[in-house]
Amino acid sequence: MRTNLQLVLRVRPEGRVSLDHFEVREQPIAPLSDGQVLIETLYLSIDPTNRIWMSDRPQYMPPVAIGEVMRGLGLGQVIESRHPDYQPGDLVSGLLGWQQLALWEASSLRPLQKLPRHLDVPLTAFLGTLGLTGGLTAYFGMMSIGQPKPGDTVLVSAAAGSVGSLAGQLAKRAGSRVIGIAGSADKCQYVTEELGFDACINYAQENVAAALDRICPEGISVLFENVGGEQLEAALHRLRIFARVVLCGLISSYNDVELSGPRNFDMLLHRRATLQGFIVSDFASRFPEALAELVPLVRSGALKYRQHIVQGLTHAPAAVNMLFDGKNHGKLLLQVAASVER
Ligand SMILES: NC(=O)c1ccc[n+]([C@@H]2O[C@H](COP(=O)([O-])OP(=O)(O)OC[C@H]3O[C@@H](n4cnc5c(N)ncnc54)[C@H](OP(=O)(O)O)[C@@H]3O)[C@@H](O)[C@H]2O)c1
């Protein structure tokens, strides 16, 4: 009989996450019944939303319950199947959870996506540039909500990260002037020199409000917001009339117990701006359209991206903290399987 290793939420973190908030559980896997598929987790996507799911604040999905395997988006390989649509060796993605083996039931509401094998792209791209919390979020947030065009000035926060780096490149391709915000000189250099943004503000070195006055005195037409807090306030203050604000994330508050701000919400009124929050799954029916655009860009190298891979399931909580410390360089992944062939 196979044994599964799982990280089960034991207590809700306040602030930073640690392995102490989880029970590391070994669980025997019973023989499969009809309709079940057993998947080996190859990689997990480490996402800021993992931290949201650990809390019990009101959110877009139910919080992970105490005693439940931690929710996580992953990419895996079918190793046993009693479902006619899945064969051993199939590559799949879905909410596999923080565990080495995921037992999926045909009756489950959790969708399981079969990955196409014929596309000539690295496997890990399906969690990053072509993945839910990478390219698809950037694509729908920027192209459907932000709608950048020539003459627009687009501001993207967390610009060196998974979503921000792609959102900014898409706005550049649409002919806009694109400014990023990131937390180090290295990241800003990457954003301008490799990703092709027009400018990048290093918020660790320079006051964002002052930098915006210097770099875009004409104001911001599209704000792609990933961070919140003071950066959001500085940007709201500098919106152009009829600006669009794409509310993708507010990472600066996910570790907070008490939420605050923005204090200048009134700027949306004064600038007659539109703000729209979104969750990438809202666009599920249009994923094929996005992939049809993104795959050739990834294949040709026109869309640049970095991946940062951490090893070992029990390092998942520490990996989540890396996102909040800005220690990730590009899409953060956790390799769960000891070795991955493809
Ligand atoms: N709406 C959706 O469907 C959806 C889907 C996926 C992601 N998101 C959101 O998109 C945002 C980016 O997610 P991602 O997965 O692409 O992560 P990421 O940008 O690859 O990593 C997070 C980055 O955020 C920055 N950061 C962390 N704490 C910060 C703070 N207090 N102030 C300023 N910057 C901070 C860090 O970059 P620096 O080193 O530059 O500080 C860090 O590297 C998050 O807000 C996430 O919740 C939304």
C-alpha cells in the first residue's frame, strides 16, 4: 500500500507562516475504487493566495478548514487510474493540495485539467506563464479589464513577479508606456532591461509618490494593482481622468490581522475612475482564447519569464513567506516529487 505525505492545517497563522502551523501527516492510500484517479504531485504553485486561504477572513473561496489538507494549485502525473478518461502518465493540473499524492474522484467538484503534451513548452510553464496564477491572471486582468492602448501610461506593482512581469509585457505589446514598481535594484534592472518596461521604481530606495511625479507627470491611465497600501495610495492620487484600476491583489495586507486603507478612496470619484477587482477563475470559459495568444509568445521567447523553484513539500510554508519578503525571482514553484522526468 502507498503512503501519502500531507501538510494539514493545524492552526491559523497570524502574520508569517511556519511549518508549526501544519501537521505533517503520513496517510495510507487505500486501493482505488471506480472513478478514482491517483496523481503524484510534481510541482505546487506557491501563491500569495495560499496565505489568504489559511486565514478565515471573508474571501472568494471558503477558507481551508482546520484539519484539512492545505489547498494548493499543482501539476501532477497520473500514476493509477480507474477512470476511463485518465491513463497513467497523463499530466494534469488542478487543486492537488499540499501533498505528495492526490486522490481525485470523478464526482468531485474540483476540476482536473489534462495538460496538452504536444505543445513545445517547458512543463512548469503550465503553472507560470501559461498557468492560472501567472499568465492567465495577467492576460485577463490587463487585456480584458485594463485594456491598454497606445498613449496610455500603465503602472504595474510587484512588476518583477509572476503576474506583474507578464501584465507589463502585455501592456507594452499593446503599445502603452509601462512603468513598474519593484523592491530592489536587481529586480528593477530585470524589469527594464529584460522585460522592456519603460521605467521601474525601486520602492526600497525611492519614495513611490515622488518617483511617480518624476517619471509620469502626465498621470496613470491604467493601474494594475498587486500590492495595496502606500503604493496604491500614491497611484490613486495620480490617476488620470477616466483611469482604469485593475485590482488584482493586495499582497501587502495578507499577513495583517487588521486591514486598513486606502485613505484616498475619494480619488476614484474625483478622477471618475473605474476600479474592478477580479479572480482569474471568473474567466475560465475564455482560457482557450488566452492560451491561443500566450503559447506562441512563450514558444518564440517574445514573452519573457523567470521561475524560482524550491525543493521539498515541507518547505511549502517557508516558500510562502518568500513571496512576502520579495525573495522570489519570478514565478515561485515547489518541486514535490524527488525527480521529474520532463
Ligand atoms: N486576482 C487573481 O486572480 C490573482 C491571481 C494570482 C495572483 N494574484 C495577486 O497578484 C499579486 C502578485 O502575485 P504573484 O503570484 O505574481 O506573486 P509575485 O509577484 O511573483 O511575488 C510577490 C511579490 O510581491 C512583492 N511584495 C510582497 N510584499 C510586498 C509589500 N509589502 N510591498 C510591496 N511589494 C511586496 C514582492 O516583490 P518585491 O521584491 O518587488 O517587493 C514579491 O516578490 C498578489 O497580490 C496576488 O494575490 C491575483
